Amino acid sequence: MNKTGFEFHHNRLRRAGTRLMQSAALALMVALALPAAAADVRAIKVKTAPAYPEIARRMRVSGMVRLTVTVDASGKVIDVKPLSGNGMLSSAAAEAVRNWRFAPGDGTSEVEVAVNFSL
């Protein structure tokens, strides 16, 4: 029983599509694993509480703000970038985290931190 040209190409395309989907799934798993591995763990030595923005308090806005903090070798915060959370709260969280001090480490590293605002 001979396969027609159409059946032959159809099967080749199906196998190629399966391989492509498997490769895409593997690439997605690797990409999702990288951010978690990229963030370092550094102990917080000095932690100041953020000032709750008055407008957010009046509007009863609360929640968690996640930030990526760049820390130098001595433990000083050199950059803060918001990852998620309410915009009114993220600026107050970033301002407070700029005053934090972390444990000294080997070179510059990025640390992910969370600041919770609750009424």
C-alpha cells in the first residue's frame, strides 16, 4: 500500500509540528525558571517602613508591591524597579526600600522584595 504525496507531506508536517511544540514548551519552561534563579538572596540588615500615601489611605487602597532591588557589594541599594502592585503604593515602597541596607555580598546583585500595605 503506497502513501499518496499528500499523506506523506501531511505526516511530515505533523511530526515537525510536534517537535516544534515540544521545543517551544521546553523553551517556555527554561524562560520561566530563569527569573527565579536570577534573583539573589541577601539578608536585610536595616529595614525602614514605607510611609502610607495619604491619598491611598483615604481611598482605602491596600495591597502588596513587589520590587526588584539592585544592591552593591557593601549592601547599599543602588536601584529599585517596581514589578507589580498599585502605582500609588509602589512609589512609596520604592522610596522606603532605597533606605534599606542588605548584608554585604560578592559584587552587585538583584533581590526581589515585597512590601505590604494594609489598613
